[in-house]
Amino acid sequence: MEEPKLEWEGKVTATLTNTTADQAWSLLKDFTNLHKILPTLQTCHLVEGVDGEIGCVRYCTAAGGDGLVIWAKERLIEIDPVRRFLQYVIEENKIGFRRYFAKIGAVDCGSGGGGGGGGGRGGCVVEWSYVADPIEGWPKEGFEAYLRTSLEAMARRIEEILQGGDGGDA
């Protein structure tokens, strides 16, 4: 009997000690400018729809091994400014995904994710959760390590921008 392929499901988080969830969200919600806060991306731009509206599609590229360029077309499927999260799905890619759904958002530390104004100075947590089919040749642990490293770099960049670093026009 053939075993069914299991989905991967997981979540990585990064804590931003000097940034509220509202501040982090101001950059995270900019769906087609992900390259401004994710240093590994070379480009990210709108290819379909209206920027920031459900159904719009972004095209992202990054350098892969051996000089290859990897890319993905990602469709925004939900955005919730009150709860500060967005969800997207990869529709086409040169990464190896057959199915990939992700949710990324920000919650204030100690808030338990319950909305609020985000005005406290206790920092926030950025969460990146996903459901995906396994990627051939890439174990789940390696994929999660990649996501964790990417999210940590994103968190550092968000704090840099918000503390007056360059690129704050996202």
C-alpha cells in the first residue's frame, strides 16, 4: 500500500524588541515591495491586479546556487489590517513547490494576538506560517531553517528601516 504524501505545516517567528506590531505591519502589508525588507530577494513587483488588493499577484526573484535565478508568482488571498496579517499562495515558481500557502503577520508581545492599538513599547513578534507539499530534495527541517533565517533577516531590516535606516519609503 502506498503511503499518502503528507503536507508540511509549520511556523517560524522573530521578535522585534524595539518595534510595535503596528509599526512592523506598516512594512509587512506592502505586498509588492517585499524586497525592501527581505534582503535575499533581488526583485518583487506587481504583475497582475491592483497592488495590495486581494487577487493581486507579485513576481519575486532571488539568486539561487550556481548563479541560477529562482522565482515565484504569489497571489494575495487575504489581508486583514485589524489583525495585521496577510495570506498568499504561490501559483507558479522555479523553486520546487507544488502547493504553498503562507500567512505572515505581526502581534504585539504579550498581547496574545488580540488586536489592540499596538501603542505599547514591549516589541512585537512577526509570525510566518505555512502549509506546503514536501519539496523534493529539501527536508522539512532545512526548509524551516531557511524560513527562520529569512524571517530573522527581515526582522532586522524592519527595525533598521524604522530606526531611520535607508529604504524607509516602503
